Amino acid sequence: MTVPATDTGFPDRRSLHERIASDLRDEIMSGDLPPGAKLPSTTQLKARFEASNATIQKALQLLKDEQLVIGRAGAAVTVREHRQQTMRPASYMAPADAGKPYRWLSENTKPGIRAHSTLLEVTEVEPPADVASALRLTDGATAVLRQQILSIDDEPVELVNSYYPLDLAQGTAITERRRIKGGTPTLLAELGFPPRLSVDRVSARVPTQEQYRALKLPGGLPVLRTLRVVHSDDDRPIEATVMVMAGHLHELQYEFTPE
């Protein structure tokens, strides 16, 4: 469904092909153009947006570069199957059941779809200011960083930087450069620090250079950045994780029960 335009008097300074791509992108992400659907023909798009053939093709190329649509010469451009992802953060908080993989992997592995993680680095660092504050670290204090890329069908989905207080992590598998069976939530629970409360702060950001390269982003589109702080008993923060994913390919779903 196309929503009537609201003229606020503020000019849209983007080029016409960028504006066209943004409208079509919104229709794809909202489901008006679902996976597998054909986009309107070039003739229809030219009439709708009062644009030239070259401008329409530039707009479609942007969507192709973003991996939202596929198309080839002489064939209709269609919305790519299985590309838009709805992530449910609450599903990944609890420790995995005995013998089961990290919950993100089990939640995102479906018939014909393979989810996997790649551990990039394990090191001691001075974390970003918001992470240090969340972990209640003193100025200049360090934490253990575990960095990984989460992928679906070999395409990077999420860059994950998880930070742990030194006094909690030292002498445990958290400091070792290897995957932890069941993920760190399972290990923390086994160490006597079960997750009791998880607080998410979600923002849209322009990607950093590291995020741009790691997620293989196509352009200047924003990313979704989530800072998740996990608390255990006595409100102790035991983990602060920065999760970054492409904003044009993902949405976050939260469920709330009225009190």
C-alpha cells in the first residue's frame, strides 16, 4: 500500500534514483512487495515516479547491490527470497539446553538455511564508554572481548562484540580463543551467574569502517546497533554486548505482556 505523501515544505535533497529506491525498499521491508514478488515494470515505475528509464535502472541497481532484489536482462526484477530477517532478541538470552548449540544458531537454522558463527578475536581491551558504564568499570579498566560474526548461508548477518568483567572471566573458557559449547550464557550459568535481566538499547547508526567491511555493506545505509547488558543475581552486570546488523535487511521483534 502506498501512503499519500505529506508535504512538510522540507526538501528531499537526495538524487531521484535514491528517492525511488527508498520508496521501493520500504515496500519490500513492509511486505507490500513480499519475497518472490515481481516489482512493477520499468514502464510502470517511469509513470509512477515521473522518471527516465536511466533513473529507474539506477534505482533498481541500488536495490540489487543491497541484495534486496534480483534480476537480469529480459526478466522481471523480483524480491529476493529469504533475505529479510526478523530477529527475536528475547529468544537468544536464556542458556542453551544441555548438548545444544548457542541459541542464536538453533533459532536461525531452518530447513534449507544454515546459521553459523565465526570467532574473530578474544582479547583484553578497554571497552567503549557506554559498555564500560554498563559493566560499572572504573576509568581505564579493561574487559575481555569476544568478537564474532554470525552468518546465515555464508552471508554475514551480525557483528557481535561481547565484553566481560575481568574478575568474572579470568581462569574460564571466556578468555580462550575457542567456541564455547552452548555459548557464553550457558557457561556463565554453570559458573553461578545465571541471566536474570537483559536490557537492550537499540539505535540506528551510520556504520563504522569495521562494521562496513565485516558485514559487507553495499553503501551508506544505516545499521541497527543494540547494546545488550545482562544482569545476574544482585543486579550484577555480567556481560555487555554490542550487536550490529544491516538496517535495510533486518527488523527486531520484541513482545511485551501488559502488567
